[in-house]
Amino acid sequence: MARPRKEIDKNHFETLCAMQCTEEEICDFFGVTDKTLAAWCKRTYDKRFSEVFRIKRNGGKISLRRKQWQLADKSPAMAIFLGKQYLGQVDNPISYTSETPDDGFMKALEGKAAEDWSEDDEETESSDISV
């Protein structure tokens, strides 16, 4: 006569997957071997453990993300973290130094650009004519 099957509660199993528990931790929780857990997954879900785990852990990811967004309302650090993760924000601000090439913008603000631009136009026209 075969030994009776170990009982694995489906809700507890799915909760452990959502908490990102390892296969070893899940087996320890239920007091079963990895082979027993694999056979149970095949009977219950008609899938291998790794497939079931991948699907069921997404519920935990969703829950964690929800908590992070809620925390971002109260914690500037969490808001910064989420900005870096999802919006591509970085800690390195762009520094403007005197080494930045002059594109004529400051002269335009001072009203000096008109002279420079008219000189550029004359050079362009003369180069167009010689071609």
C-alpha cells in the first residue's frame, strides 16, 4: 500500500509564490520534497513548478508595486526611486560650465546676435555664388 499524499493547501502555495519564496522554502513550509511539490503542481495546475511559480508570483509583484506607489505619496525617497525606475530619472544633473560651446544664444539675449547672423548670411551667400 502506498503512503498517503501530503496535503498542500493551494491558497497557501499561491501566497508563498506571491511572496517570492524559493522552491526550497515552499517545500519546507509544507514538509515535502521538491519531487512531491513538482508532482502536486502537475496534478493541480497541469504545469511544472517553475511555470506555476512564474505565474503566481506576479500577484506579489503587483501587490508590492501598489505599496510602493502608496508609499511614494509620503516618502520622497520612494518617489525618487520610482522616478529612476520608471521615468529614467538620474542623480547626475547636467552641469553647465564655461567649456560649453557658445551657440550664440547669450549674444541673442543681449541683442548682439543680429550682427553675427548678418555676417554669417553674407558668408553663406558668397559661398553659394562661387559654387
